[in-house]
Amino acid sequence: MTENPHRHHRPARLTRARALPPWTLVAAGALAGGLLGGAYGELKPPVYTATSYVVAVPTEGSDTASALGFAQAYGRVATQLAVLGDAQRQAGVPVDTLRTDVRTATSPDAPMVAVSATSGRPAEAAGMADAVARSLTRHANATKSRTHVELLQFSRALPPTAPSSASAGLTALVGASAGGLLGGLALLVAPRRRVPEPVRAATVPAPALAADARGQL
């Protein structure tokens, strides 16, 4: 029977792997994570973000505090179905796309609402943000005779010139950090090698000649 020549190399490889210092596991994890993170950043399509701003202005019989309160409320209403349903025609995208790719933000100090939209195309992101901002303005101003607060478009969204998604360098850095952390955790939970204790020589009892001699006397 022919003997497998690779069988004799496996114990040697395992011995060399076990002889490596412990920090190599952390370095290998960081290297693998960095390569995977960099590849993810290169292969993932870029994402662009555009933002449109609207501002709440008090009318006759109102004040700045009321405008600030209504701005907070309008920020929550902007992503509701009634507003997005009217905006989809101008944006040219379905309501589900607006619901998932449009976000709003408000400030506790200024009566302003920021409407941000993300898309794989810069012009589409700007169109979505402007469409939702205009729709929100129309819905808010339909009741300004009762709220005494008017909503005006402060600035339109411009097509972004650079993607807002993470670059390949950043994803590589995050991947290297995660890989190094996993390598360190694996090093902590791995069983440690025990150092064999030195073999102690057996103790030979002393001859009992003196005791036997006393017993004969």
C-alpha cells in the first residue's frame, strides 16, 4: 500500500503554527479584516445625500416660540404618507422609496426643518429632497390661518458632488479594527498551552540500620 507523503508534513505544520507568538492571531485578524473592508468599500455603489431646508415663520398673532414648536411638529409630519404621497409625483419615485430614503431633522434652537434624501444618483437625491420639502410646505400653509405659522423654503437642495457613503480607506480601517478585535477575543478564549513541569527524582528512603541495631540491643 502506498503511503501518503503529505501525512508526515501535517504534524510539522501544526507544530510550526503552535510555535508562532500569540500576537500573530491579532495581526492576521486585522489584516484579513482590512482586506475585506477595503474590498467592500470599493465594490459597494456610492450613495449621495442632498438636503433641503424649510423655515417656520410666525405670522400676525403668533411669536417665535410658537414657530419653533410647529417646526418640531412639521419635522415629524414630513415623512408621513400624506406628504410623501404628494411628493412622489414631483420626485418621480415610489412612495416606498421616499419612506426609506428621506429623513428629517429639527433644531431645538431654530424653527427650521432639514429634509435629506439619499440616492445612488446625485440629481435624484436633490429632486427627492426638494419634492418632499415643497409638499410639506403646501400641507403646512393650508392651515396657517389657524396655526398663525407660515412655512417657507429656506434653501433648495443641490446635487451633491461627492458621495456621502464611507470611502474604501475608511471601510478598510473599520474592517482592520474589527478583525483585530476578533483575533484578540479568540486569543483570550483559546486554551493556553501548559508548560510541562520538570520531573522530580524519586526520593530514596534512608536505610534503617540504626533502628534495627537499637532493636537488637
